[in-house]
Amino acid sequence: MLDIVSLGEILIDFTPNGTNEQGIALFARNPGGAPANVLAMNSKLGGSSAFIGKVGNDAFGSYLKDTLSNHNIDITGMATDSNVPTTLAFVQLDSKGDRSFSFYRNPGADMMLNADEVKKELIDECKIFHFGSLSLTDEPCRKATYDAVNYAKKLGKIISFDPNYRSLLWSDREKAVNEISRAITMADILKVSEEEMYLVTGETNLEIGSKKLLNMGASLVLVSLGEKGACYRNKNHFCVFPAYKVDAVDTTGAGDAFVGAMLWQLKNYKPDEIADMVLDDKILFANAAGGLTATRIGAIPALPTLDEIKICQKG
């Protein structure tokens, strides 16, 4: 039995890595993509997982497959495209480590996943099926994603959704809102940023916005607040918890680490149990995972171990 199967994008994040002797910026090749990052966090904590997605038949695609394999993530569900290259993203960081992206995905291999390439045997074996909205931007990956989600729901799997909204990858804002809203109605566990909460609900107030999202059908709504922490909302509880104080250098993957740490803790519960649980200790654990990830460059290479998270929580 697999703890988590995720479907979606996997790509190369080219992350700032100093300058050369001429003062020209250098970029490090880091593996990334939110659904893959979530699995890597789960794996780092000792969980089992598998990835469904597509890379190009190129050196970047081979590197990404090797990276997941080295993290004990099943890659039998990874397809290869001989005509479209692996998706790339260049990351820019500000003085606080907050990032912005430039994508090379027009198209990218992750967009080209077909429904008949989805290895449903992996979904048969999982407890949680996780996906994001980048696989909803275009066909054929949109159909492949919804087909997989519907299949997982019919099997009674826990459905986890993190929009991970990137405006540059959508043709327009209205289309993004429509697709993200549709996906939210299918989710048991929903994680959004403050920006994504506002995008869907028009609310900046956490209590009101999280309630609106919960009313769309989820058992649990998680809202990541960056350096301010995170909050959760389920049927009977709404709580906000501060972030751990860390020296952030790169926030890439911090939200994915938070999600991966939460799913690792929730994998053995049913949606109706999650809907009524007090989750304070689990949020604090996930906050530590996200905070520690921001203290290092990259996403997957920056993910903390279980021992590091425990030490962070002890102060």
C-alpha cells in the first residue's frame, strides 16, 4: 500500500546560486514541481509514494527520474515525451527569500500527459491522491487529471488538492478561477495560500474565506500564511498558528513541504474523522517542515528530516 500518489508537474527550478568571477549570475539545477515536492517530503519522513506525470526525453527528464528514485518514490507512472522537452522554471529571489518564476512551458512535457498514460494501478494502491492546478491549465493533461481524480474518488481515496496558482501559466484569470473552483469541490483536503483564498472567494478575512472554502465540500481547509504561519478550518475548529522563526533564504517548496508533512500525518484517517479533528499539533509540525525548507536553496534538496523538524519544534 502506498501512502500518497500525486499527479502533475515535475520540472527543473533554476535557482540563483551566486556569481562567477565576472560577476555574472549563476543558477543551480534543482528538481521541483509542487506534486513531486509533496511526495519528496512524505518520503523524507519515511512515507511511501508514487508519482504520475511526464518529462521530456532529455537530460533534465532523466535527472528528475533519478532524483525521485533516489528519494524512494515509485516512478513507474512517469511517462516520457520524445517531442516536447522537460518543463523549466527560472527562480528570482528577493531580500526575504520570496520567489518569482519565469516558465519555459509552451509547451512543456508535463502538459502532454494523456489519460491513457495514467497508471491507475498506482491509484488502486494509495491512501491519498494529491494533485494541483498546473495540470489543469491545458489539454491533454487537464482531462488526464480529472479522469484520475474521479477514479480515485470512486475508490474512496482521500483527495488532496493544492492549487499552487501561477498566473503566468493561465490564459486568463477567469479560467483559472473556474478550474480551481471545480477541483476544490472534489477535494477532501484543500491547501491554499492567502492569495489563492482571495482568488476563489474574494475574501481576505481568514475566518470568512476559509469557511467559504470549507462550504465548497472539503473536510479540511489549510491556509498557508508564509512568515505569518498557517491556519486550519474543519467542521468544528478554526485556529491560526505562527510560523517558527527561521532565517529564510529561498521559500521555493516551503508550502509543498507543509502539505507533505500534513498528508504524512493524516494518511491513516478517514475524511469524516479529519473533518472533526483537533489538528493543532499537526499544524505545528507542518509549520516547522515548511520553515526549515525556506532556510536552504531549492525545493527537494532543501526538505528537512524528521529529526530536524523535531529539533526545530523544541526551539
